[in-house]
Amino acid sequence: MSTDVRAKLAELGLTLPVAALPIAAYVPAVRTGNIVFTAGQLPLVDGAMAQTGKTGGDVTVERAKELAQICALNALAAVALVADINKIVKVVRVVGYVNGIAGFVNHPAVVNGASELFVHIWGDAGKHARSAIGVAELPLNSPVEIELTVEISD
């Protein structure tokens, strides 16, 4: 059974972006068999950072959660470079990196921005294994970065 990903995104007032170009020596996504792994995706909108800074400082948890959703959309766009996103049958794993101030410990709430999007799109098949990791810095001073692993039906 396939899911119309763009229709599910439209329910939330969202659209699938154009995949971001890599900022170093890597590719946005790699497919091996029926599994697709994405590189870490930043909250880029039209090629520019939606916001920079540290979560828990100049970036609120609520805003960082929104930025995680943008990262998740970019991860889906990366998957679309190597596979038909409507043939995603399972979100396997999400890894979220949160650039927080010293002492910030609410990483799971931030990464929920990505997780909740995937559950909205795929229901139970969107539920996944996950890590929410706090880091001292991220590329381009991003508040959050998301990696995605999905299973494709074909």
C-alpha cells in the first residue's frame, strides 16, 4: 500500500521542498536494497538557514521543534532523490542532533518535530527507533539536524 506523501503534507499546510545541495563531500541520500539513509539535514529553506543559534538560548524549544520539522521535510526531499517517497513503507530510524546551551536537556521535545510529522504521514508505519542527542555545535550554527532511515516497498 502506498501513501500519497504530498497529500499528507498538504493536510498540514506543508509542501515537499527541493532537496538541499550538500555543503561538503557527501551525497544527500544513499539507497541500498530497500533501505534509504539520508545525510544529516539542516533547517534550510530555499537554500538558507531558517534560523541559527542555540536551543534553550536564543532559540526556544518550540521554535527548535519547528526547525526539526523543516529538517524532516528536507530529509524526505533527500529520499526523493533516490526513491519514490510514496513507496516508503516504514520509517525505521530518526537521529536528531540538538545544538543546545550548556545544561539543556530537552532534546526529545525538539526531535518530536520530526517524529510527529512522520507519524502524521504514515501512522503506525511512521513510528520509529530514535536517538535525540545534545551537541555543542552543528554545521552553520544550526539549532538542529535530522538523519532519516526508511524502508521502500520496491
